[in-house]
Amino acid sequence: MLNHSGSRKSEEFHKKAVRFIRELEELHKNNPELGLQQFDNLISASQYLFLYGLVFQYLPRGIRILDWGCGNGHFSFFLIQQKYDVSAYSLENIPPLLMRIDKNRFVFVQGQKNDPVSIPFPQNSFDAVVSVGVLEHVRETKGDEAASLTEIRRILRPGGRFIGYHLPNAYSWIEALSAFYPDKHSHRWRYKKTDLQQMLKNSGFTSIYMKRYGFLPRWLSTRYPTWFKNSFWAAGFYNKLDAALGRVLPIFCTNSAVVTQKIKEE
């Protein structure tokens, strides 16, 4: 009975997540200035379903969350819709997407580019911090991963959780091939599983969950026919094939996701 109930809730959440993705697809289609390129089509946008599932599983509704390095704002937008208490942080200006949202529903804070590590919130401010494709870029702004993770730990409450998503895998076959395609973005800093485990441990976190994911490239979907890349059937097939290949050959997946918890002070 419990399994059936959990399965039903998971299915309901999946449907809500797909509806949210469709909403962002429509926003991107009608407002290209929002910079929501990841939501060009259903196959590309489905890369975030795993992230939404992690949030659903590990972060209780209504807690206070920091979206660290909010980018174009799509993930903060998701959290706001899911009734979390959201603060969005970036070294850049507020993204256009978040300018469309009532400022009473969230907080945006811009950091200082001459101090890329410090996060301008008091100690123990948040129940959770989530980062989507940020940690691997901190050295590009003269920061470093260890300092950023230590700062994230500082602003988390005792027992607070950190979710890192889209962390590039050192053994990704897609990243390896990107060297032969100058116009294809690749990541200069990538991580082995042991790298992530050690960084998190050294920064005062204990791992709850870690997984490599994303075997098939999502960026290629922009080249597929519209009828295919926006088809529920095609996206579902692509997602299942991606997951199956990831289970068989996890070491060659594109990214890693981690869920960690702040170790309580002794």
C-alpha cells in the first residue's frame, strides 16, 4: 500500500514537472530574450526532470532555499512555483525571467565580482542550497571549489542540505568528443566521483546520494525535426534510453548529481 501511494505521488509530481517544462518552452518560444535555450524542446528540457525529482525527494515543501548561481532563473522559477521560500543569488544582474515574478514571492541578491566566494547572508540562513551547473565554473571567476563549498556550509543551518547538479564527469564521452568540435562548449574542470566525495568531506558535508547521469547528448535535440523533439512519445523514449545506457555505462555519463548534508558541529 505504501509503495502504491509513493508511486502515485511520484507519477503526479512527474506530470506537474512536465507541465512546468511545457510552460517554460512556451515562454522561450514567445520571449527568446529570456535566454531559456535549455527549454527549446521537450527532449532538451527533460534533462531537469531528474533534478526536480531530487528536490521532491530530499527537500520538504516550504523550507528556505538558496539557488546559488541562479543563471537565467529557470530553477528559481521552478522552486517558487513549488511553494518554497526562495532566494536567488548571482554575480550577474537579476535574470529577465525573475523580473516577471512578484518580488514579494522571492529574494534576489547580486554578489560582488571582486569577491566571488562570499555569499552575503548570515550564518545558518538556509535549510538547503541548490546549485545547477555552477561549481565547475568558480575558478573562472577567481574563486575555488573548496572555498565556495565552505561558504555554502556556513550559510546552511545545522543538518541543512546541499544539492549539486550538472557537475561535469571527468570520464564523460561527450566531453571527450567536444575537443574535436570547437563550436561545442566543454568544461575545463571536471570531476571524478572520488574528487567530489573528498571535496565535500573536506568542506564539512556528508554524502546522502550521488549518481552519474546523462549518457545521451541533449544539445543535439535542437537539430531534430520539431514534430520529434517536442513529442511526448519521443521524449519519453529518449529519457528511458538515456537512463538505460546510464545504468549500463555510468562511468561515461555526462554529469554527476550529489545530495549532501551539513555535518553538525560537535
